Amino acid sequence: MNTPEHILVIGACGQIGSELTKALRKKFGTEQVLATDIRPASAVDPEMQPYAQLNVMDKPALSELMQGKQFTQVYHLAAMLSASGERNPQAAWELNMGSLLSVLDLCLARGVKKVFWPSSIAVFGPDSPKQNCPQQGVTEPTTIYGISKAAGENWCKYYFEKHGLDVRSLRYPGLISAGLPGGGTTDYAVDIFHSAAKEEPYTCFLSSETALPMMYMHDAIRATLELMEAPANELSVRTAYNLAALSFTPDQIYQEIKKLVPDFEINYEPDFRQEIADSWPQSIDDSAARKDWNWKPAYDLERMTAEMLSAIKILIPHSF
């Protein structure tokens, strides 16, 4: 008889964490997944229960929370993203790197079977290939977020090779979901839908022809679950897998939205995030993921746009 999974999600209230927690509970059962975040329980939706407040930077508190729980899987999602990180580089490094090392140490000590930690296309930089950036492409990031992710990938590989800790990771592209994002350079691809739903013009902080790799959140969550289910002996990448689905510009997504919201208007005022976006690849080669665990995206731009507008219509009942 298989031992039931007992799962800890750190950073469960974020853009990825909120969706991943739901998916894990659907798969393994609500009581088998403990959600944690820095927010007090009183500020969290009751649907997030079981929930515990946790500052992941407090290693003794994390150790105490894990004591005796016998977690089999840990998903560590807490991080400061690219745009926010450039405003406070020291804090971003301390959170992104310090918390990862604490989690890896404690998972090793507590006998956790599998750990998931998200990386990002931000590990790439200006010298990386712009088109179909390969798995082993140059990783010379220009942001503190990217630097922390590149370092973190190598820590994950180190803990696997030196200690046998089964750590798995994905280089997420820009992620698109109905919930509001948390300070990333690709946030425009979420914000634009909210403006369209409210019938307000949108001011984009990137130029109209800035192409970036993107992915609908449903695909990202499925990719995460599929990676975690894959047999360990079939995984050839122990830093982080390239992951791809869509690549588009602000103008392309705007044109797709206008098919459903004809009066929608956009203007462009690029800011400091334009330089960050220009340093990243425009498309990603994820052939290693496709080969090792049969990854394949399900959403194209048209399908994602229709679902996003429908989902936001539910969140904002008076839109459309």
C-alpha cells in the first residue's frame, strides 16, 4: 500500500502558489496539503485552510513547523520577483537565496522525498540566444532575481548530487492567470486583461514589439505536477528544465483581445522593465522537457485569451 503524500506549500498565497495549492489538494486531498505564507490566517481566504502563517526567513520557525510532520513533498515558492527585486536587490537576494538554503537543509534533515523550487527564464541574459534559447544556453542574468535563480539552480543540483535530495525545478516563462501578479517584468500580460474587462484603456510598460516567452497558468501547474510525477531516473536535468508554450508581443495580445473587446485601447510608456525584458530570450527551446517527461502545452494565444477574459468576467461581475 502506498504511503499517503503529506505536502507543504511555502508561499501558497502568491500567483503560482494559490493555483498550485488547489491542484495539489484536488490530486492528493485537502487535508494532505498544508498551505503557508507570511500573511496571518485572518487575512487569508477560508478556502486556503489548512493554513499556517510562516515567515520562511525564520529558519527556526520553519524547522518547528516541519517537526514531526513527516512531509513527503515540499513546494518552495516564496520569492521576490524581477521588477520588485531591482528596487531592493539586497532584500531580494536574502529572501530568494537564504530561504532556499534553509528549505534544502531542513528537507534533507527531515527526510523529505521530493522538493520543488521554481526557476525562471530570468537566468538568461543579453548574451543568451534570443530565439529558441537552449537548455544549456548562456546564463549571465542582469537582474538580482535572475542572479538568485541561476545560483539557486546550481544549489538544487548540488544537493541532489552531494546529498541525494530529489530537488526538481522549471524555468517558468511569464505566467498568465486571472489573479493579480506580484511584481514581475511580464506582469503586463495579466494587467492588460483586467483593463480590458473593466473597459479601461491600458498603458503598457513595455514597447509594442517586445516578444517574450509566456504561458497560461493552467499549463504551468500541469507541467509542475507532471515533472514531480516523473520517475527520477528519467530526469536528465538537475538544475531547472526550460519550459515553453507561447511567445508574443504586447501588440499581438492586444490584437487578440480586441477580437472579443472591440473598443479596447492601448498605449505604450516603456519604463525600467523594458531593459530587463530586452535582456531575455524571445522564445525557449524546451526539447529536454518534451523528451524526458513528455511535456506539451495545451493552450495557444486564442484559447488563453478567451479563457482569461471569461475568468476575469467572473471576478469582476459587472465587466463586459
